[in-house]
Amino acid sequence: MIVTNLFIVVELDSSYPGVVFYNTLVTANLTSSESTIGQLEDIGISVFIPENSLSSEEESSMQIRPCFTGPFELPEDYEPASPAYLICHSKKYFQKDITIRMQHYANLQTEEDCEDMAFFSASSTPQYRGSRPVYTFKEICDARGEFKPGDQVGEVSLQHFCYNTIGKRKRAETSDSSSDGESSDNESSKVPSENKSSEKKHRGLYLLYGG
């Protein structure tokens, strides 16, 4: 939630070590009726729950928490293309697929661009590397996300949730061949591939996920 042009209200939660959340919590009590939780225009995500996803006797609730930053990791061949969201549901599974629509900031111009996109999920319980918590995202392989050229919203249907985000596959960098003189001039400005990879990974964890 933006308070002024300079400040954003965020909060920490000791239940999720290392993660900083936007101070925007969407919560709802669920019934067997159809419902939509969250709005794309407000927090960049919406969750559609079809009718009879829960039995009429069940009581259930859902929370959606957008993440400002955190120690998140995607597979090495992907880079983040949306913020991460923590979706908490008091029941482990729904009886029907629930549709998540999430905004992303990838520039999709062709169907090939769309094929580079994927949804990822991570457990709400971190792994530890020494004293450092890490939330490792894995591609959701059993539910293919839908992406369209010219659109900045992805859609996927799931029955259970945790941390969710969208990633974009990295493409190999190419450069046009040039004369020896030009190649020599440019050599000093190139970043070693190892350093460049580390820089992108750092940006993915703390800047791009920073919204």
C-alpha cells in the first residue's frame, strides 16, 4: 500500500523468516458459493473459486499477502517476472481447480515469448543455508499457465497454494559480429559471465521481487 510518493508501508512476520510483506492483506471467509478474492487492479492478483469447491458444511478462509522482498530463488534458467504472493487457505485442498490470475511485467510480443513463461510455487517453510532462510521456487508442471501476446496477465488453475510467482526463461544473449577493432573496444566493457549471473540472481531476489 503506497502511503506517499516516497514511502511504502511494509511489515515483517516471524512466521515467514526473511520475507517482507506489503502491508496489504486480503482475507475472506469462503462458502460453497462462487467467489473472487482480490483484484488485479489493487494488488496484481485475483483468485476465482467456482461454486461447490467446498462442501456446504465446511468453513474455510483464505488470505493473500503480496511480498515486497524475500530470499526467494527460481531455477537458474529463469528470472522473476512478477512479485511473489503468499496464498494461505485453511483447508489443504479444494474439490475443484481454483483459477489464479496474476499480473506480470514481461513484454510478450509473440507466442514464442509466451512459451518462455511459467508459474512457480514454493513452500511456506524455508530451507536453511547456515542461518539464512531460502524459499526455493519450482515450476508448477501439472498445471500449465496461460499467457497471451500483448497481455500482462497470466492464468493458472490449481487446487493448493503456498508462495506463487511467475518466471520468464532466460534467453541466450547474442551479439552481431563486428570488426576486430570494435571487438577490442567493447571487450573492456563486458561483464564476466559469472559476475553477470550473480548480478541477475541478486536483482531477482531483492529488486524485482521488490515490486
